[in-house]
Amino acid sequence: MQNIKTNLKELSQALEGQLFTDKMLRTIYATDASAYQEMPLAVAIPKTENDLKKLIVFAKKNMTSLIPRAAGTSLAGQVVGNGIVVDISRHFTKILEINAKEKWVKVQPGVVRDELNYFLKKHGLFFGPETSTANRAMIGGMVGNNSCGTNSVVYGSTREHLLSVKAILSDGTTTEFSTLTNEDFKKKCNGEGTSGHLESGIYKSSNAMLSDIENQKEIKTHYPKTSIPRRNTGYALDLLLEGQPFSDNDIPFNFCKLIAGSEGTLAFTTEIKLGLVPLPSKNKTLLCLHCDSIDESLRANLIALQYSPTACELMDHYVLECTKENIEQRENRFFVKGDPKAILAIELTGASMEEVEKKTEALIEELEANKMGYHFPVVKGEDIAKVWNLRKAGLGLLANIPGDAKAVPVIEDTAVDVQDLPAYIRDFNKILDKHGLYSVHYAHAGSGELHLRPIIDLKTERGNELFRIIAKEIAKLVKKYEGSLSGEHGDGRLRGEFIEFMVGAKNYNLLKEVKKAWDPDGIFNPNKIVDTPPMNTQLRFAPGQKTTDFDTAFNFEDTHGILRATEKCNGSADCRKTEITGGTMCPSYMATRNEKDTTRARANILRDALTNSDAAFDNQEILEVMDLCLSCKGCKSECPSNVDIAKLKAESLHQYYKVHGVPFRTKMIGNFNRSYQLGAIVPGIFNFFASNKLTSNLIKGTMGFAKERSLPLLYKTTLRKWHAKNKRNNFGIAETVEQKGKVYLFCDEFTNLTDTEVGITTIKLLTRLGYEVMVPKHLESGRTYISKGLLKEAKKIAIENVMLLKDLVSDNTPLLGIEPSAILTLRDEYLTLVPKELEDDAKRLAKNTLTVEEFIAAEINQKRIDKSLFTEEKQIIKLHGHCHQKSLSSLVPTKKMLSLPENYEVHIIRSGCCGMAGSFGFEKKHYELSMQVGELVLFPAVRKQPKEVIIAAPGTSCRHQIKDGTGKAAKHPIDILWNSIKK
């Protein structure tokens, strides 16, 4: 053991990239999106091809292995193992060359599929296969798994588009695999033009194997039906056999067919050449057929396929039910009527919209004539993407089922001839019925492959047994239909055990020969496809595993405890989206591109600590992995599993402080309101010290703040004082419209003290529009305490505020807030901070608590605000939304409110988090990352705006960050609307 540690240290020094051997990083890389978990020896982040060669030499010399990993979204355990995980997602990310005329592109394996297509769009081209993880799935992983996706009825799998690959073989030599003529193939077999003995041996052994008549018969007899497009069982010997020199047809030999779907077990790919296709037609409709049963939807699928759809995807009622509880996906359910047992989404395209609509009408008529479906909504335009987002969220949503029994990935990748699909699914469900189980059904009906996930509790001995029993029995069923056990997700640890049964003993030995020829020392991703251990070993949840209950400040009842809240993360890696593909989650990952900074990593470390550590929360690894979480709340809505890391971080800090006490600086930041309240007694003196370079630097040093930051300054009075003083003269508003009712304004700590002018403007605007504005008695929001993990104080504030406001606030007298992070605390954290006896009151309060933009937008919808009050001048506004607003509310009301003046044009900046995130961006240790996050999208977007364009930002932190990062002043939307009133 000492030897390997020494050798790893030497390897680390030899690499241009990085090598990690610490427990935290290894734990983070011990899982992927599958049910498996295995602690690796080390984690390598190679920078160059030379690094890869050094890793290969090391693995051979030290009798260990290399596990290639891209985004880690594999569902069959392909990227878990006890060797060195080699993460290519950091540095192998270049688009190397494009030939638009010949329709091909060369990329490194770490290029993200959707990002590649953004690049290709300007050339009128794109890469066809689209996995549900396309906004983070990388081309290397797609080649490894031979990924397909929603549109595979048209574009097939990655294999069909793979032209050539450059790779490093297990002897450390570099070579390229591409199309060969018969003459070139013979030369390779003779060692001509190869990188050495290993490569020539690969060609020789393949030639001998596939030229053998008996082997040919075995492959043709026992491999899946050729009518099944999604065939990924084992190595693709059947496809090599279809081409020259082993067949009379004109398909040239290309080892790429074998490499696609080989799961990194044969060679280490460094460069990939892909064939491209023209951009798809924009003329499309999406018929979302509502059915009363799965069987009905699958029979309807056969009719739909006669109309040449570009996609035909299924969602069952279990998936649809989960979407009701997901903040983001609730918005995407607009087309759902009632509670269908299944929805079949059928995408139709054509040369013109007229042609598409005629085709859609004809399909609906035929479905109605065959009495299939009860509702036929046709979705068009931008709404189509919303439906596909709903479908793609299926995997993550399934983790939301409360308790330990989950929809497990066990037999979800089976593919049969699409004509056999209805009968196969009927037989499939009979097997589950026999065991008292039921399954989730979703995904690729048009290609003969449904993702089927039975609900099993893998923490129990019985659940572990069932996991394997079901896999074995379904394998027999798939074999009966001559199907493929692996359709698009590969064999990996999950299905490798059953390949011998699926293809026969002789063919299985051929697969082992392939592995031996390419990788004689077994250094590339061993125990996947061949020599795979029992599929119910090395699982993330061990049979008999106990789930400890913890006494927490937040109420985690809805997830059956905090540990189960972390277990909701299934590793689907939605948190690895980048600023290019959009969204808020996860800002620190977007900036650093480190797996350690993903929502997934944070959930995994917390889960591991709460499961396996006696110290539980008293754990430095939790502190370290949570440190760069900006508490933006993006994960609460954008993670399909709703893993709320901001909440988990606050609870973790609270628990840690219970043991170690609260650091002085943390107390200072948490007590922002108290400090500024004292300063507000003499605001002029406070502002002098806060703005003077010498004294402000002393303050910043004491607080642990970056010197580059400007401190918020106090207004000359507080909002509460101003409201009380000016109430008698109607806040200086001489002209108002007819009175419409009373509203309460939540006087949050930021608006009360530092953003007072925005508060004053809000009161004036609401008064001018005919609303009586009252400021009720209440405490601060508690946001600063929650963000720093001071939950004891936050709990007291939540209880007191609910008690003070519950009898005032109602449907008729709502509570409005200006600062999103403060007012939305009442809709979010308060609900799980108050004791049980106040839960109903807190829920009622939350229901009637609105951002001021939500209130005004609702009044506009009710036609209670007259557009004629506002200017008709033209104005362009660029809107940056606050993270909590995007997660817990929406930017739609803000845009609607700002669009009230007839000629105001509002564009939402496609930015995620601004990077400030309350005190996070002030802190010296986070300042650099804070600015990096701002530079991703927001700062460049603001800088390029002409002077006449108004920048709008509802969040106080966002406005501060924009000022510090760009030198431009952003306005609160309320200020903009107030200034648009006709004078």
C-alpha cells in the first residue's frame, strides 16, 4: 500500500494536470448517475495527451486501471471503479476543426453536445443524436455509450455519425480509426500503417474472428434482431460483420462501429470526427396524445409511426405526477388535461406549416377512428421546448418519490422491435405483477425502447435480491423477443452479467477475445461488458443499510428526514449545465468547471457523511464542499429531484456551529440588520466611516470582506420612519386613481436601511395607482441568518413574523415585498422553520405573500391598472433576474410589469447568478469567484449596452454587483415603472 502511495505521489508530480488521492474527491467520483458506488484509487484531471500516456504507463506498471469519465451521467455504472478515474471534462473541450461543405466536425471528447450544436448553428448544421442529458453530456461519453435520444427515429445513434477517432491504445501508442478499403484493411492486418504490434494484432484477431464461418453463424443467430435500431448489447461484432471484407455489400470497414458503445474498455479516445446533418425544419407541431392506459399509447404509437414523426416519446402517470411537485416543471404542464395514464408526444415536421398541420389533422382523425386517446392538444412554437423539457426531466423527477423505495435503473434500457413493443410491455408488467411490483414507463416509444423503472427499496435485503431477480427475468423476456438488453445506456456494471445469456457462450467468448486483443492487461475500464461481477454488488445503498434520523432546525418531514433529502440526488448531473446552455444552477460549477463544485458533489458528500461517519455534521469535508455554494436556490427549481443545497448548507452550518461555536465574522454578517440599525441613528457618520478608504478597509478587514468591494451606505432616514412621517400627506402624491384596496408592505432589512429610496418609490407608485400602503409591525426577514447557518436566530424571527402577520395578511390584503431574497423567505424557509402548530398559518401567509412585481402583474391581468397613466415613449430595458426570484417565483411578472408602458421593450438577460449572493461576494475568500460568475454572462451583457438602454435588476445584491463589476448603475423595476408615469 505504501508503494502505491509513493508511486501516486510521483505520478502527480509528473502530470501537467492534477491527481487527487484525498477521500473527499474520491468519494465525489465514487458515483455517477447509476445505482453504483465504488471508491476509486485516485482521480486524475489530465491536461494533455501526454498526461494520458503517463496514466496508461502507470496503470500497466502498477496493475491498476483507468476509468474514463466525462460528465458522469452513465446509468449502468460505466464510470465507477476501483482504479483511477480520468476526468476529461476540464481540459479536453476544444472544437478542433469544421468542414461545413463536407458536413463534418472534429472535437475533443469533453465537448458538450448542446454547446457543439450552438457552435454549428451558424453553419446551418448540427449533430443529430440528442440525449435527455444533452446540455451536459459530452461527445466522448456519447461515443462510449453509443447514445441515442428523443429524435433517434430520424437520426439514429452516435455510431451512425461517427466517422473516425484518434485514440491512445493500451500500449501507449496513438492511432486513428476510420473508414478503410479492403486493400487498406489487409495492409493493417499485415502491420502496414499501424502504430505497432498491438494495433496490427487488433486487426489480425478481428479478421480471423469475423472470417470464421462458424463465428458468423453464431453472431447472426444470437445477436439481437437487425430490425432493432437500438442494439448495444456487448461489442458490435454484428455491425462489423455487415460490412466489408466480411460481406458482399458496399459498407467499408471501420473500427468506429466497435468503439461506439465500447464504454471506454478498448482505447482512450482523444479526438472524434462526427458527420453532421442540416438543421431540422422549424415547421413542426407536437401532438400530445392523452391515453387511458400504457397499452393504448403503445398501440397508438404504431399508428403515429406511419406518419414519419421526428420523435415519438412517452410519459406515464408516475412521471407526470412527479412534475406536479417540481417548481420548474409545473410551468411545463400547461398542455396536460386531467390525469392521463400516459401521454404520447408525437413530433411532426414538414416543408411548410400547412403541410405539417394537414399531417397532424390526419393523424388525429385516424387515432380518433381507432378510439385511441381522449385529448389531442397540438403544441407549436416555443411551447414545444417546454414539453420536451418536461419529458427530459423524467429521470431526475423519479428521485422525488418520498421514502426509500425508488424507481431504480435496473431494466430501463431494453429495446425490442417496435412492432413487438405492446406485447413485450404487457409481458413485462405481468412479471412485475408476479413480484408485487409496478414500474414507471417513459421515453422512446418510437424506437421500441421504453425506460422502465420498477419501484424497489435497495436498502433492504429483499430489495437487493429483487434488483437481480427482476434483471434476470427481464433478460429472459428480452431474449424471447430477440431484443437488446442494452438500448442506449450501455451494459456497464448493470447488464454485463447477463451478456453471455443474451448472445450465447460462444459469442461471449468472442467478446472476451476482443477485450484481450485491444487491452491485454485489462487497464481500460475493466469489469464492464465482460467479466462483470454480480449486478447487485457495489450498490450505492447497501442491503440492510440504516437511515439515521437527525434532529434538525429545518423540518425535513416531506423527505422523511435530512438524509433522505440528500439521497434524492441520483447523479443525473443537471447541475453541470454551463452558462452557454443557460439556467442558474450551479454558478460555482459554471465558473470553476470542477466536479467538486456541483450540486451533485455537495449532496454526495453530505449523504456519505450522514450515512458513514460517526461525526455526521462535524465534518470538514462538508464545510469544504459547501463553501462555494452561493445559496442561489437554482437547484431547488432546476434540479429535477429538487435537491435544495442552499437549505442543506444552512442546516449543515447550523449543526457544525452547535459543536464548534459560531465564528465572530459569521455573527457580524448575520447581524447585518442590527449593525446598520445602530448606524442609522447617525447615518452621516456611519457613511463617512463606510466610504472613507482607510476606515472602510478596517471595517472590511474585520468582517473578512474584500477591499475591492464597496460597502452599502445608509439612507438619511429609514423606510419605516419615512412611511410614518409621510402617511398623513398621502406620501406627497396629490393625484391618485380610484382606491382599489389595501396592501401591506414588508419592510425588509435591506429596503429599510440601504435601499430606502426604492422603498419610498414603491410606496409612492402603489399609492398613485390607488392602493393604500400599510407597513405592519414585523421583524427583519432573517435572510442573513439563514444564509450563514444561524438557524436558531432565523427560527425565532420566522415564528415571530408569522405570529405578527398571520391575522393581517389575506387574499384581500396581501403582503408585498421589494427585495426578492427577503420576501421569498416567507414563501420558502419559513414553512419549514416554524413549529407544527404554526405550519398552517405559515402556509396561508406564504400563499398571500408576493413580490411587488407579482402583485402589479396580477392587477394588470385583472385590468385594474390603466395603461394610459404611463408614457408612450420608446425605451429598451435589459432585465437581470434575482436567483431566488427565478427559482421560487418567475421573471414573467417583472417583464409584464415593465411592459406596461406601451412602447417599453423588455429583454431578459440570459444570465444565471450575478455572483454576489448576499455576503458571499463581499467575502475576501470568495471575491474572485464572485467576479468570475459575473463575467460568465451578466457583466459582458451589461457592458455592451448603449447608454440609453436601462439595466433592471430587482435584487439589491445584483445591483451592487453590476455597479462593482461594470461601473454601470442598474435600477429596480419599480423605479423604472415610477419614472414612466406621465407627469
